[in-house]
Amino acid sequence: MAGADWYQRDHPPDTQPEVKLDTTVPHIARIYDYWLGGKDNFAVDREAGQRAMDANPSLYQGVKGNRAFLARSVRFLAGEQGIRQFLDIGTGIPTANNTHEVAQSVAPECRVVYVDNDPIVLTHARALLTSTTAPTSYVDADARDTGRILGAAAQTLDLSQPVALMMIAVLHCIPDDSDPYGLVSGLLAALPAGSYLTISHPASDINTDVVPETLARLNAMMPDKLTFRSHAQVERFFAGLDLAEPGVVRIPEWRPDSDLDRINPAEVWGGVARKP
């Protein structure tokens, strides 16, 4: 069943979820959209994003570097590792090189499930699901609602077969008191051996002269606070997994395609690992 058909089946036109937007508080998905030069954001998102960029002018380049890491990791998984199923949590507002576009350019049969909880992402998802070559669906859920995520994902993915769990720039939205490590391990526990985990995560221990102020400016405006983490803390998410080379590194150093990739200033840790 095509992705668009799946969406219409579960959300026929007269019962599609009502999109409710709160334009008085910033949302990280819309701030990222602003940094990427998109138009799906509000004044409050632009204000928060600009304040952070004033503290760290290279931030927008780092965000683009994060998208490039997503594309490289998906090509690695679909091309070199033969993965044909992707569960992308915290996808954000669609831009160029979405997971399904990259994966299906390598293998058109790749199935993809996106998860996000921002209403603007939901509106884009309705259009997104019409441009796929294999079943592709969207789950409106918080990243912490693992039961809902897995239950909905199972309608599109075969969870008895390997899945690439993509957590690109999302875990910093999960505070320590919400047990982000338990969240990741719980999702992985539902996936079979041969599955993969891909993470990118803003760093607390790179460029420490500007990163703390960047975080402080974002958290001063956001109701849901962000948590940047150190290399050791990010590496802990991969405990018990087999890390692909070069391990957990700054994302421009993870299998760069070009010198342009290598010189990206992203203050973000990232890695890809296989569940044995």
C-alpha cells in the first residue's frame, strides 16, 4: 500500500486531525526551519533562532551539516548495509534530502516511518507521503511515547526485520529526568538483531566559549528546555551496539563526502551502530 493511501486510510478527509498551532511559543522544529532558510515558522521562532545565531554565527552552517550527516548515514545504511526500513523520530519540517528521498534513491523499495509532534510537520506530512516509491507514513507522537510509536510503525514496517532507528537532532529535546537512555534502549529492544541506531546530538563540550550561551538563549524562550551533552554522554546511547567506523565523532568527520563536509563547523556529535 502506498504511503499516501496509508495516510488516507487512517485519516480520511472528514476525520483528519485538526491542526492546532500555538504561535506564542517557539518550537524547535520551526526554529530549525528558520535556520535552514525555510518559511514555515513564526515571529517567535525567528526571534529565538536569531538570538541563538547572534551568540553563535556559525550555527546555521552546523544545522546544514546535520542534514548532510543524515543523508550520508542513510546512504550508508541503505547502500552498504542493505537496510530497507527506517524509523525516523523527530523528523522536523521536511526539507531537501529527507530520509525517504535518500533511502529510496538508493533502493526504491525502502519503507520509512516519520515521527514528530509539531502540527506544522503534520500538514507537510500529508503532501510528503505522496512523493514516495514505497510505503511511507507519518506518526503524530511525542518521541517519549514509545508504545504509540512502535504500534503505529508496525503498520508500515515489518519489525521482525532490521530497521534503522534514526534519531537526528532530537535527543537534546529529551531532558535527563525523562530518561533518554531508557527511551533509546526501549525502542531498540523492540527491533531485531541487525537493526541500526543513528544519532546526532548537539555537543556541550565543543566550542565551549559559545555553546553554553547559545543553549542559554534558546532555553530562555522555550517552554521545553534543551539539553546538550558531552561526547561520553552521547557515546553512552550506543552501549552494547557495534559502532560503525569512525565511531562517535563530530558529524563533519563521519564519512565525509568532500572537503566541504569536513570543514563544516557543526558542534554536534554523531554515530551509527548495529544491534548485534
